[in-house]
Amino acid sequence: MPLGTSGRLRLEILAGGAILLLGLWAGIALLVVQAHRQAVDSALANGRNLARSLAEYQDSSVRAIDLSLQELRDHWRRDPATFDQAVARHEDLLSKERVIQVAVTDREGWALYSRLPSPKRLNFADRDYFQLQKSRNTDQLHISEPVLGRITNRWAIQVTRPLFDADKRFAGLIVVAVPPPALELVLQDIELGTDGVIMLARADGKILARSGGLERTTQVTLAGWPGVSDDGPPGGDFRATGRVDDIDRFFAYRRLNSYPLTIFLGQGAEAVLSPYYRDRNVLLGAGALATILLAAVAALLLARARERARYVKERERVMLELHDSSIQSIYAIGLTLENCRRMVEKAPAQAAEALADAGANLNLVIQDLRTFITGERRGPYSEQEFMAEIERIVPPPDQGAPRFSVEVDRELIADLTPRQAEHVLRIAREAVSNVVRHANAHNARLALQRRGERGRLEVSDDGVGIGEQDDERLGLGLHHIEARARKLRGSASFEGLPSRGTRVAVEFPCRS
């Protein structure tokens, strides 16, 4: 069933509101995504820059320690007796790199020299770093994972280079010990936020230093992470759960240029995303407020549209009621009075009778107007009442009207509801009035019949046809017929050709 103007207006309001809401939330979603990307990109860029700076610092620090190791090793080979003075000469450099111990062992792991005093002679042959240097028998720097020093009684990273005899056989180690907490001292001015962490790891994934919680790293490896091995890019970033504490972080990494070590700088995901959460909440709050305001405006517009629809519907009802009942009846009474004026001198008795009919019909119009004003609904039409209304609608031929034939299915009348009967009578009155006023016809027909489960009202004539009836009132009449047909949940059709007459038909569902 086609929508009316008010229905289309409500649909337009709803569609417009939906489009605005869709655009609003699409924009908010885009801004939320951009806020997330900006927060992450900013944190990762900052992390990469810090990781690069720390890698350069650590590379320089390890190189300085390595150079000292090689110089001290050369001095030990030349003159072990004055080795203590050589260590003293390197004191400033060793202190700068926070070295806490310098030691030399023989090929069996027994300590030959210790910068720090020891109450007894110690053996380091069981240390992994000692066995590694002894087994590979090549001159390479090795940095051990943190071990508890037997002289310092502190956790420290052991940086070693091997000693060789004249036959180039393994002859022992020269060792410097650097405490992992020294990394924390270097990084203490770097603010990484809640759950931030910095780690130094070897190429095998062993963690050498960590800014907090180092004691929990002894059984943890970073093997498999980007940046650990040498087969990937020297720097980058990723998101992962910390293997030491299971905290979600954004990591940036950078490998040292000269040594198989990697700096990992992790920023807690909650800290990184906190600006995003703040912006997201502001955007969602603004979106919710805008949605509420838009819904309120839409509700107001819909209320006004409904009010307008009620007004239009009521106006249409008033127009239909007045036009199809009282106005048409008054027009018919006018025709009767005009006929009386012509008959007064020639047929006074007939004029008096017609005048009495006009008065009676005028009283009926007055009753209809009272009923309309008070809003009273009439009861069902009896067959006699319905046929009496049909007789009132169809004018007699002696009033200048065409000759009408009337065909009414009496059984159908009983199946019409009061409202259906009222609409059928009003449609018939409008159609007959159009024939009388505009068709210039000689013959006309009014038929109300059943067709299956539908009723059909048809008014036809042999007049000039719709094409030659140039009267705006005719268009208004047809509009009223269509409106009445819609109220019957039916449809109206109009057929007419110039000089071949007009047929108005209305079909509607009815009870059987």
C-alpha cells in the first residue's frame, strides 16, 4: 500500500537521522583508530630512538672494557709482577664503566690475581664462561649471563678474554666483572612509564641485564624474539608479553654494531595506550551526547510530523465529510429549488411538492451537520435506509439530470459495516454529482455489486468524458473519491475518453 505524504516525511526524517548517525559514528571510529595509531606510533618511534641511543652507549662501553682487557692481558704476558700497577693505571676507565673486579686465572681455573682481596685462593673452572673459553680456544670476547661473584658476593656480568701460552694453547682467562644494576644507573633518567623495562640480551637470548627484577631472569630466554639473532634487521619494534613478568608491552630493539648484544626497550601497553583511552573516552562521550541530541531532534521532528499528519488527516476528513455529504446535498437542494422556480407558474402543485422535498432534505442536511459537529457515529444502515440514501443521491430526470439506472445488490448491503456504508454512499454521491454537473450526459448508471470477496461500486455515463471536463472542482471530486477508496482499503479507477463518457469504479474488500 503506498505511503502517504506524512509517512514519507517520517521515513525521510528517520533516514536522514540514520545517515547522520552513521556519518557521526563513522567519523568517530576513524578518529578513534587514528588516536590509537598515533599513540602506538609515537611510543614506538620514541622507543626506537632510545634503543638506538642505548645501543650506541652500550657498544661504546663494551668496546672500552674490551680494549682495557686486551691492554691488561698484554701487560700480564710481559710482566705479571707489575700487573697491579697496570690495573691501577686503568682505574679511571674501569670506574667509569663501573667495573668492580679484575681477575686472572690459570688454565685450571685457579685465581692468579684479584683486584679485590680474597681470604683464600679460589677456583673458577666450574663457571660456564671458563669452560666456554677453554673449549673453543680462540681469541674472542665473551660476556656471560649474570653470576653471583665468589669474591664480590654480588651479581655481575663476567667479561672475559682467553690467555694463551707460547704454543698458542689455552693458559687461562683475564676477567672483569660489571654489575647488572649498573645498567639501571645509566637508565635512571629515562622515563618509560608504568611497566617500562630495558634489557640487554646476548645473541642466544640470555638476558645479561634488566632494569628491575634481574633475579627472575636466570631461567628465562628471549630466543625467538626479533632482534636476538643476526638474521634480521638491526633494529625494529613489536608487541609481546614479557617473558619475565607476563606484562603486555610494546618493544623496540637495537643490536650493537660491534658485539652480539641487543638492547630491548619495553613500554607497558597500558601506559602507551593511556592517551588513546583518554581520547577515545572523550570521543565516545561526545558521540553519545551528539546521538542523544540527534535522537531528541529526530523525536521532535517526528512528533511534529505526526501532529502535521493528524492535522492533514483531520482536514481531509472534514473536507470529505462536508464535500461528500452536506455540500452535495445542498447542491442537490439548490437544483430542486431552481426547478421549483421554473414550475411555480406552470405547475404550482408540483412546485409545492418539490419545495416540500427540498425542505425535508434541508432538515436532513442540518441533522448531518449536527452529527458531524458532535462527532456522533451512526449505527448500521438497514436496507431501507441505505436505499433511501441512494434515492436521495440520484436526482430525478425532470430536474435536468440524466436518466439514471440503479442496480444494488441487496445482500451486499447487509455485509457492509457502518463506516463502509458511509464511504460507499459518499463516493456514490460525489460520482453522481460529477455526472450531473459536468458530464452533459443523457443516460447514466449506478451499480453496487459483489465480486467474490470484494464489493464494486460503479458510476458511468454517456457524456462528454473526462478529457473535455475542464473544471478544477472535478479534479477535487476525483481526489475525494480516491481518498474514500483508500479508507475502504480499496482502489479507485477512472476511465473516460472525449465524447465517449466516463466510468468511475471503486473496488474494496467486504465481509461474506
